[in-house]
Amino acid sequence: MPSTMETIYMILIAGEFTIGVWGNGFIVLVNCTGWFKRRDISLIDIILVTLAISRICLLCVITLDGFVMLLSPDIYAHGELMNILDVLWTFSNHSSVWFTSCLSIFYLLKIANISHPFFLWLKLEINRVILGILLVSFLLSLIISVALKEDSWFNFKVNHEENITWEFKVSKISNAFKQIILNLGAIVPFSLCLISFFLLLFSLFKHIKQMKFHATGSRDPSTEAHMRAIKAVIIFLLLFLMYYAVFLVITSSYLIPQRKLVVMFGGIITVIFPSSHSFILIRGNSKLRESFLKVLRSAKCFHKRRNSFVP
């Protein structure tokens, strides 16, 4: 029978999972419906759909891991389930981060004004560049996750003689090495997002300087576009740092006495990243924002009509 703390944990993570799947599913549904109606696929729609699908997979893996940890901890004794969850988490997590970096690069190439020849070439070939990055991102995530399937990465043993139920012993050297590799894989896409952020800032300051020089004001459409893109990248970077900071605490939690409590708290925090970022993307995209407002208005009208029939 789950304790009070475990029950609260399951309720919270189930609620976050529902919100996250709803938000990311909304992005997929709106864009796919638009594709069927217009018979046309835009580049930003492809990025958002692939990102939303990877986030849904990531939410499923994190939530499943959390429920298995509490309801059936003995399943981990075989090691195979944890290995499978590691592979699925690695693939969905790395693809999610890489696809987000693609979104940051898309903002940069669409909005920034930089006169360097290489940057100008990237702007001209934006479709090929972004689609190429998406394909490479998918393949890299797949290769890294498949590589984790090797038995040499994971040495999982449970000491049955000491009657260990939830706690387990892990080969610290192999586990630490695996976690280092898992986290190092996210440095490249994170660095690309960081570079995009600084280049957008550079482009914004350059643009504002030109506007002041020509005495035309600084709140023109280009400035607004820069600001929206910079805000979107900043929010992602902050959520990403919080997500990975908590993840590092969880992976090293075998050194902490209250390991189970730490993992439960960390699980609740990590789900915030893939759940909340979907609504930030909806708010920043005019098509998604309008569709979301239509859904809210329809829900409000339905609620009013339903209340009008209640005696």
C-alpha cells in the first residue's frame, strides 16, 4: 500500500503527465490538421511536430519509470527493464534537446541580420540546413540510445541475501561512466542554443543601433521578432538547466541516504520541462495561439450551455 508521500507523488506526476501530453498533443493535432487542409507543410510546423512527439515520448518514459519505481520495484531486480527505460529515455531526451536546438537555429536564421557570408548562405539554404540538422539529430539520438543496449554499459545486481527491496547496488564505475556520456551528449545542442541566443542578441543590438541612427524608433516589427525569439530561447535555456541539474542529482542519488525521496522529488521537477515548454511554444506561435484560444472559447460556451440546462 503506497504511503501518503507516494500517493501525492503519483497524483502530481500523473497530473503533469496529462497536462504535458495534452499540450504537446495539441501542437501535433493542430499542425497535422493544417497539413491535410492546406496540402502544404511549413518548416516551422515540421520542427514543432517532431519536437512535440519527442516530448510526449519523454513524458511517457519518465512517468512509467516513476510508477514502476513505486508500484513494482522488484521488476528492477532483473535489470532489463531499467536498461530498456534508459534506452528509451536517452532517445527521447536527446532528440527533444536536439529538436529544440533546431528551433533556436530556425529563429536565428529567420530573424537575425548578420552580414557574414557563411550566415547569409545559411539563410538562403535554411530549408536544407534545418531539415539536415533534424535528420542528423534523429540519427545521433538513435545511435546513442542503441549503443546503451550493450551489456558492458550496465552492471546491475541486487543483493538478495540482505533482503534489499527498493535499494539496489550498482557498479559505480560503469554507472558513473554511462551517466557522464549521457549528459555529455546534450552539450552540443545546448551550445547551439546558447550560440543562437548570443547571435540574436548581437543582431538585436545592431538593429536597434541602426534604428536610432536613422531616428525611426526602436519598437518596429523586426525588434519585436527579435525579442520574441530571444525570450523563447531564454526560457528554454533556463528550463533545460533546471532539468539537467535535477537529473544530475537523481543519477548521483545513490550517495544520498534518502534516495527514494530525492528520486520522487526530482521526478516531479523533471516533468515540468517537457510539460510546460509546450505551452510556451503555443503562446509564441500565432497559429497555435489562435487555435488554443478557439478551444478555450468553445469550452467556455459548452460550459455555459451545460449550466443553462441544469435546474
